[in-house]
Amino acid sequence: MAFAPLAIAAGTSLLQFAQKKSASEIEQRESETTAKQIELGAVQREADRTDRLARALASQTASAGARGISAFEGSPLSVLQADIETAETAQERDTFQTELKAMTQRVRGDVRKSASDQAGFLGLVGDFGKIAASA
């Protein structure tokens, strides 16, 4: 009859461990989802920047044409090139920052998962130690 409380304690401990393990996997998935949202935001920002650049270039070309100036020579060309270079620099900066944020989010999830797994395992070992001592 003394076996029943020990079995219940062991079963409870195993269930708690399984719950902690499941929670750690959920945390990791949440971090991965957040990282993917960060990356998706970068794609949207890139599309917005490209759209703004295309509109600016079209506007500058039309303005130069209306004044009888060829858009692809001299000062108008310099303005177009400067706008393109500015957009490229902004894209490179955004890409780097996005990769860094996404990587940080993924690592954060991995660390939280690992810490939760270790805490669950230590709790399991501690519970089994107590069970063994009381047996």
C-alpha cells in the first residue's frame, strides 16, 4: 500500500515535466513566429521603398522632360543617381538590422527553451530524489 503514494508522486512529477517541456517548445515556436514577422516586415518596407523610389524617379524624369532637359544627363542624372544610392543604402541597412533582430529573436527562443527544459529536468530529478528518500 505504501507503493501507491510513491507511484502517484512519480506520475505527478512526470506530468509536470511533460508540461514544462511542452511549454518550452511553445516558447520556441512563438519566437520563430516573431522572427518571421520581423522578416515579413522587412519585405514590406523594401516594397514600399521601391515604390517611393519609382515614383520619385518618374516625377523627376517628367519634370526634366517638361523643362526640355534630358533626364539622363547632367544634373537630373545626378539627382536620379543620388536617389537610387540613398534607397540602396537604406535597403542594406534595413536588411542588416532585420537579420540581426530575427536572429536575436530565434536565439532568445532557443535559450528560453533550453532553460525551461533544464528547469523541468532538474525538477524531475529533485522529485525523484525525494521519492527515493521517502521509499
